[in-house]
Amino acid sequence: MSTATQPSIAFVSLGCPKNLVDSESMLGDLSEAGYPLVSEWNDADVIVINTCGFLEASRQESLDVIEEAIACKRSGHVSRVVVAGCLVQRHRARLLDWAPEIDAMIGVFDRDRIQAAVSGLDEQGNPLASGPAYWIAGNALQAAKERGRDTTQLTVQGRDGKGIGYWEGDGTRMSLTPRHWTYLRVSEGCNQNCAFCTIPSIRGKMRSKPLDQIVTEAHSMFASGAFELNLIGQDTTSYGLDIGESAGLVGMLESLDAAAAAHGGGWIRLMYAYPTNFSDEMIDAIARLPNIVKYIDMPLQHATDHMLSSMRRNVSAADQLALVEKLRKRIPGLALRTTLITGFPGETEEDHQALLQFVERVQFEALGVFKYSPEAGTVAGTMDADANLHVSDEIKQAREADLMLLQQQIAFEAAAYVAEESSVFDVLIDEPLGDEKQPLWSGRCYHQAPGVDSRTLVTASTPLSPGQLVRCRITGSDGYDLLAQPEAEADRQVSLPLIG
């Protein structure tokens, strides 16, 4: 344990990239304040767990980690357990019933108060109120009021019904990703209200980060050695609509492209793009801007009017397909990633077969499938209680397997084709995998996002380094992954776009 004035901190981050950015912000705050950060629980005075509460499975994972931390506290190794994030925001009324030995809780809107929760002291240095836990779990409107924003006549939905126009900030972040790639959050919350989703109830209405802050962060990230910025938000195509940013996503992409150019080039990748607000101007911007990766992560969820309507996706099957085909036509070399839900209440075998046909037609470069999970407080949660609409676990499992086997075939064939053509790509090196006798590096082409997609495995006689961009020829494939060798055994910088 620490002998310093401030207690030493062990930090656990669970869940999605947006949660990871929250964790980086809290760690940056703690580090700037002088709190020692340690990797081993037994070396810590305080354990902080930033939780995920999006689905039942993630809730259980978070509770399991909390229980492990409490057991560590019972053994005397740590003195304090702090729980933060989505699980607190969503289930704060029940969390102390599940884990009564938690010392402090912080919701997603109050992560800047992590020091109080960790130290047990308020801003004046006084002990926090007694009780089973220090409880900080507000909402966006409350956070705006407490931080001095004029909220006269302002509701949680905002005067225009879109959002409160308040950004709580990411602060100084301590990176948890490799130096050469990172996440750049452009918005928080969501206005879409899909029937299955808990995000609006957890993270609130959409709040776009002001463009000047985004550009400043981008410059700082590039200057610190990042080459790849992955843009995240729950609905990135709606960027700026809630704060009157007339240029919207197009203006943001243009500004970020210029920022990358100022630092010698880079990859800027668009994640979580909602289909309903995807304009022709956005498509043109992605196609023409050299530092914007020709890659779009666009969760589509399903492919029939029946399911899309039940899911409250605000898009028809025909419009969705037309958008995908327009993207393919107007952005040469585009890589499309999507996620789908199977077993949603009321999904028929006909819906499932139509979804398979859609996947076969579009030929996604990457695809993930979630088995529907009923979540309390959502519209779909009440639908699932209807026996006539409920889809059994066995059927969900079978349909998930159908979809993933089809996508596996598509992906394997695509990788094999790239190898047969001896295609050439720029590969961003992530990490070494081999040793001196068998040098091997894991990297990614432009169509492979970090953490969710396949890899490119590079063999080279000359040592490579994480963050290095290497022009490689594809020599083979191994399932989803590509095999490659440098086109020349020398470090060589190349210009974007990175199209094979």
C-alpha cells in the first residue's frame, strides 16, 4: 500500500470504448492530483471499478468484479471500493442491495468527482456524510446547473426537444490504448430511442462536444504520437444537431482531416454511424478527404420493415439497403462494419431468412451479432413479456449461428481473394507476436478497426515497431486474418488514402 498522503489506486475499466474514455478521464484527474496508480489490487489502498450496465451479461460481469474487490477489502488488502459508470447510473437504487460494502458510487455525469469518492473527503477536506456509500449519480441537467450553466427554462430534453447543449468534458486523459491509436469522443448520449436500447436512460440525451474542443484534442493526440483516431459517440452522424453546429459531421470531418494533414497524415475512423441521418454531403466528405479512413461502422440491427419498425429504428428496409448501396458506389474501397440483433420479440423465421439474404447481398467486411436480451425500462422489455412475441433461447442461438457462419464464409472468401490478388496495403503495426527466431508482428490495414476486427500478421527480417506504417503485400490468409510481408525491407512512409 501507499505511504504517500494520497491513497494508491487500482483501476478496472469494463465495457465499451465510450466507457474506456470515461476511465481515461478519471485516471487523468487522479494522476494530476498526485494519486499513485498501481496495477495490482494487493498494492492498492483503493480499487475503482468503472462498470458497464448495458446488458444483463455486462451487469453480471460488473457485479462479479465488484464482489472480487469487496473480497479484497474484507481480507484487509484495500481499504475502500469505489464503483463508477453505467451500472451506478442505471441501477443505483439497487446496487447497495447487491453489494452493500461499496464505499462510494459515481454516475456517468459526475466522473469529475472521482477524487472525493476515492479520498472520502469533500472539496473542503471534510469527511463525507456517513452512510453505507457516498452517492453521486446525477443527470446531465443537474450536472449543468452545478457547474454554472444557465439552465433557465431548460429541461433534460432541451428547449428544442433535442438535448441540453451541455458538454461535461473529458478533461485530461491518461491513455489506456497503445500510443499510436486512440478514441476521440465527439458526443455523449443519444436521441434515437430504439426500443431495445438503455443508452438514453443511462447517458441521457445527445450532447455534442464543441468542434473547437474536438480539434484541439485531435492536435494534442497527433502531437503525442497517435496516428489513428477512432471517432466515437452513440450516434456520430447526428453530430452537432443538438448545439446548432450547422456544418455537422461534414464540418467536423473536414476539420479533423486538416488536423491530420498538419501532423503529416493519419487515420480518422468513423464509428457508430446511425443510418437515418446519413446525408450525401457526409458520403462525399468521406470519399474526398484523404485522411478519413474509407471505413464506416454503421449498426443496422435488422433488415425487414417488420423488425425495423418494432425496433423503432426510424428507417425502412428499402431506404437502408439504398443507403448501403450508395455508400458502396460513391466511396471506392469502402469497408462496412455492422451489428445485428437476432431473436428480437416478434422476429419470425421469415424475418430471419430476409436478414440472411441481406447479409449475403451486402457482403459486409465485418459483422457482429447480438442475441436479444430483454432490458428493464425499454419498450422491447415489455414486448418480450408477451408469450406470443418472445423468441426462445434455443431459436436465438440457432439464428445467431446461421448469421455468424454466413459472415464467416463471406469474410474467409474475401481474405482469400485479397491474398490471391497479392494486394498491397499500408499496415499499421500494433505489437510484436513472435521472437528473434520467428519474427512476427500484428498490425491492421485500413479496413480493420482495433479491438473488433481481424488482423494482418506481418513477417519481416527487419524489426518493426508499434505505430509504424509499413507498405505490405498480402501473401496469404488464415481465416479472418491476412498474412503479409513488407514490400520493401525498409521503413517507408506513404501517403493516404490507404486503398489496396
